[in-house]
Amino acid sequence: MKITIKRICAVLAWCALAVLCVCFYNVVSHSRKHYVKDGTYVTCSESFGWNGLLTCKVTFRDCRIADIDVVEEFDTQTSDIGLMAFERFIPRLIETQDLGVDCVTGATYTSQAIRQCVADAIGMAGGNSKDWYQKIEKTNNRRVHLDGYDVIVVGLGGSGIYAYAAAAYSGAKVFGLEKTAKLGGQSATVSGPMAIGSVNAADLFGKSGVDSEDLYDVWVDYAGLSKADVIRQAIGKSGTALDFYMDNYGVGLLRAGASLTNPGWDRLWYVFMPDTTMVSTTRNKTYLFRNMMEKAVSAGKDNRYELEMTAKSLIMDGNDSIRGVLAEKNDGTLYEIYGRNIILATGGYIGNPEMVKKNLGCMPKTMAYTVNDGAGINMAVEAGAATYNISVPPIIHVVQVPNIIRNDDLTAEQKSILSAMALAKNQICVTVRGEIWNAEDPICLAPGFMYYVLFPKSQIERFKTAGLPESYARNVPHILCQSGSSTVQVGKPVKSLDAILKMGIKYGDVLRAGSVAQLAKLIGCSADTLSMSLKGFDTEFYAVIAAGYSYGTAGGLDVDVNCNVLDTHGKPIPNLYAVGNDCLGVENAAGKPYTPWGGQAHSWAMTSGYIAGMHAAR
């Protein structure tokens, strides 16, 4: 058959028409699938904030999500972690028009709350939110090779940034990577470090009046002699490290505080200057770490860091020497990053339920970064590293009911009453095993990191008419106030107590039992053990649950005085370091609570970061 230009043009015309038809069909089917009525819809969802719900205004235009406006939120009152979701997740959701778009790592709870608000708005607008989930697979096969770094820092929470800044100041070429979308990690939510011998702090607040040798003696007596050299280094370098970051990186102090447990250690715990542009119960410090990183990066033309990049493994050569880090960016790109020294700063393992269960027995409630999943510890162990005191009880300062009630099912006053009952010190308390528990003891030592505060029915009836006793005014949670208020009115009849307890039962904060046997069944313990604990007393009980909330784990890798990771034979792995919660066990003791004098974990984050950064740079 003779092929002519006319015939070719006709074929091309038919092809073009077919393509147009397919496109038209896709547009029509897409609009049908994503049909919503134009307009703005207001929805609410439970989010990260303890004191209320997240409220969004979602606007649809031409069957598309046109805008998502967060009009009320409580996330930034307790931490600025939620800002990551506001700044990153909302634009991603609007750009992709996909409810299945990845949450922002490190702000998963807030991202999911925004997603739920949009899903609810779709339903209000006449659509079906299930149609807004696309199956988009990452097909990025890019692989990037980076080489020539002196120091690679894995994790840019507090300890990682301290290490990065110290190494950069010393002239090293530094690369940093962080799994989440923000700098500072858990360190951005805490008060500040314990330090001794700081010249700057003495100028600001006067000398502490504490002798470093006395501090050392108390510490070693508590933790034992096995790591006495590391403890001496941690104490001796703490003031030096604080002065270094104040002098070279603009770190400011607000005030000095007294020790939590040793009244003689006055003014050893220092509070960082908060970001005055934010209102927060936890005094956010992200700005501090952001400023430090900007200055540290500018110290060398080749210095850089990446957010939303996750370390996958250490890169080894044929002689089992560590050469670098294999990491993955959130878009799927793999990075091979090579360097002389690796500093692990991944924040411990509180976000790894399997590791927590193996080492601690069960998972506590957390107010920690659950992206701290033990990655650094596991990578080092695979390279032959040893752990030290990895089963030390987690850092728990806060006790509260296990399930925060964020909505308006109870008023602020009613929530405060429920919390006050969970924190009662003069009630009979029992553990998950049915054994007597002293509410004054560290909850990190309680089986299951929780216990039950028992109220006989007769006592509940007295509260209804006579109110809570005077002592209950002091039953206030440390930080974690689910009501937004810590006020408890004593001596005022609690007429709504039945409603409070009923709601507590609904949310899993209260148990109600008609007998000891029934209570034992609800707790999951032996009825005989519980009966013995209660000395045969049997009646109708309400059990209000008190749960410990963890900031993170306190055990990890074994390190020496230079923060070099040690192998299973006690020898330093030459170019591998660990800092912060990845090696906090070297300052603690097995079977005892994390050292209890206040600011110690952040002191180790700063001091170990300083030591490792300087040593790796040399």
C-alpha cells in the first residue's frame, strides 16, 4: 500500500483525537471521583497538643483542595514540633491533592490530625474521602555519592548539633543528616543543662557553691565505679562546654535552678533563654539550634546538612572498617556519604517498641520524639560495638492519666480533678501485679511504668459532698496538664464526680469494680495477691490509673572518655563516636532511675557533643 503524506496526516489526526478523548475521560472521571461542593468547611481533630483539639478551615474550589488554614491549635503551646506539619505537610497535601501523602517525619501526630480535618471536610462537602487516596509509589532510583568529609553527624537533635558545631569550629569538613524536618529534636523542648565550673554562668548568677569533687563522689557512689573516668570527664568538661557554646554560638542563659533532689546543689541546673516569639510551657529552643547550625555551616564552604534524610546503615570496607553512612532522602534518593569519622546522635531507642520491650519490659507512655528508634545503636552494634546499661530505666519525670482527654467531654476543672486523683499520695496504690506501690517512689521503677490509685465507693461519696482534701491542691502534673490549667479547688463538693469517673472509664483512665476479684480481673493480676495487698478489705472500688511519661531512654552504647564507641572487647572503634542518649548509660546504673538531680541528660548531650566533635575533628 502506498503511503502518502495525506494518509500519514490522517493517522496522526486520529491518534491526536484518541489522546484527547483519553485526557477528557481522565479529567471527567477525576472530577467525578473527587467531587466536592465549593466552599469553606470548619473541622476539628485530636492532635499532639494536650489542651485541646486542632481546628482547620478547609476550602475547596473546582473540586480541588484550595487552602487549609489552621485556625486553632494547641500543639505549639507544648512544643514547636507541630510547626513542621503546618509548614511542610499542608503544602504537600495541597500540591498532591492526596490524603495518602507521607506525614512529616517527627510531626506524625499533627500531620494525621490535619489529614483527618481535610477528610472530614471532604465528607461535609458531599465527597468521599476514600477517593482522595492515591497509590503513588516512590520510583526514584537516584544514587548520590558524597566524599571527603572529616566528620559525619547522624542525627541533628541537641547532641548532634553540639557535635557538629564543635567539629566545624575546629576546622573540620562536616556533613549532618536528620531524619525529621526540624533541628533540635527533644533538646528543643527541655529546660537546659546541668553544669559546673562555667565562668559565664558564674558571672551571670554567682558561683554555684558546689565542689566538683563532692559532685563526683556522690555521682560515683550512685552509679558505681565502672565508668568513673567518664563521669569525671562529664563533670569536668560540662562548664567548659557551656562556655564554648555561649562564647562561640550565642547560647544564652535565662537563670540558674536548684537540683531536683539535692538541696545543696544550688544553681547547677541552667535554663536556656527561650524564644520570646513563642508562647510555650516548654520554652522551645529550636531557634537556638537553628542559629547554631547556620553559624557552624558557614564556618566551612563544604559544610552542609540535610533534613528528612534517614541513615540506613554504616558503610564498611573489606577490612570491616567504617567508611561512611548510607542514607535515604524522603524523596527516595539514596546517598552514599563517605568520611573519616562518624558521630551517632540518634537520641536513644524510645521510639522502637521492640527494643523497648526487650530491654525495659514494656512500652511507657511518651512525651518524647518517637522517631528516636535506636538506629544509631543498632548500626553500631552491627559494626561490632558493645552496649552499656542499655536496660537502665527510662527518663520519666511526669505522671498523669494514661489517656489525655483533649476534647470537651470534660471541663477544665473536671479534668484537673481526674488528674489530681491519679496523683494522690495518701491513697492505697497497687501495681499491675496487684502489689502495694508507694506513690512517692520513682514511677520509672514501677512494673509497667504505671500503677492504680484505689478509691473505695464510700470515699467517692464523701468527695461528692465534702470535696477533695486540702492535700489534693498539690496533686498537679509536672507540665502535662490535660486541662490547660492545674487549678484544683479543694473542699468544694464534686457533684459531677460520677460523670468524671464515667468519662475516665470511657477513655481508659479509670477502672470500676464491684469487688477485689473483679478489680484483679480488670487489672490482670492475681486476685489472691491483690487481696493480700488490701489485707482482705473488699468493697466496690474505683481505680484511677497513674502512668509515667518518658522523655527518652537512658541506656545505650559503651563509650570511653573521648566518646569513642567501644567494641565487645572494650577497645575503641577508631572512627566511631556516640553522643547524647545513644550512650547515656555510661553515666547511670543498672536497676536505678536515671540520675535524678536535674538537667543531667542535656548536660551529657552538650558535653558529649563537645568532646566527640572536638576529638573527631582532631
